Amino acid sequence: PTALRMLEEFVELKAGDAIVHTGGNSSTGKYILQLAKNRGIRCISVIRDRPAAERRAIEKELVEFGADVVVTADELGDAVRSWPHGRPKLGMDCVGGQTTLEVAKVLAKDAVLVVYGGMSRQPLQIPPGSLIFDNITVKGFWLTGGYAQMKHGSRAKELLVDRVIALFRQKILKPAQVEC
């Protein structure tokens, strides 16, 4: 539900548009990739740095889920500059700190950055130029609290869960295996 709502509620995305998301190897990250792939949306998936063999395995899995590019936050700027699909219209960040800074710097003009977590436990870092010159918007997202704000409250929650179940039945989504 988190991945579905973030992809649908903040930016009107169409096939060929680009997004970037942190926490690429998380369950939400894997669902973002599957949903975006189904819609023809290009994905840049940001992961933490790790040993080469582990990274290659994660990259392979994320590409199978739908990532076009898998990078660390430090590699993100160079990857977007050399990427032929344009700057991302939507960024989704669950990390915070320096990672948020790197994501904000690569977003397209008038893009939206959705913050839905703070795994680094560091304050968000947003470059002023992204706000002033690129006019990006930063939004917070909390799935559970959002239901109270939805027009139909608990009924909206039921409908969203029904949609997610249908996506699994249609084999658009497959369970994302993660280590705890």
C-alpha cells in the first residue's frame, strides 16, 4: 500500500517518466520497482554501499524487479548525469540525512520529494537551490495516519488493500523477500 500510494498520489507519472527511491533493497523499495515497471516508469534505485559480491547480487535482484539503475547515494549524481531518460519527476526517501541531499540534487524542475522514513536518524538535508531554482516540493507521507485524512477513511483502507491483493493475484506484484 505504501508503494502504491506514493506512486499515485504526488506526481502524475506516465510511461517513460523517471523516479528515484532510496531503500532500494527494502520491501517497499522492491514493491515500488514492480509497480513502476508495470507502468513503464524508469527507476533509479539507491542502496547502501556494501562488499562487491553482495552488491552484485542485490543489483541483479533489483533489476529483475524493475530497476533501470542501482547506485549508492554517492554515485547518484554521476548516474543521473549520464542517464538518457531525464531527471526524476518523483523522489521517495526513507533514509534522510546526506542521502536526501543527494536525491534532491538530481530531481527534475518542479519534482516532488516524498519522505516516508528516516532510517539514518539524521535530519533531512535539502539544498536550497533545489527549492529556489528547481522548485521541488518536499512532502511527508505516513500510510497509517493518512487513512484518517482520506475521504472515506476505513473504507478507503479496505479498497487499497483490495487493490494490492488484486495486483498479487494478477502477478504484477510478487512477494519481496527481505532479511530482518
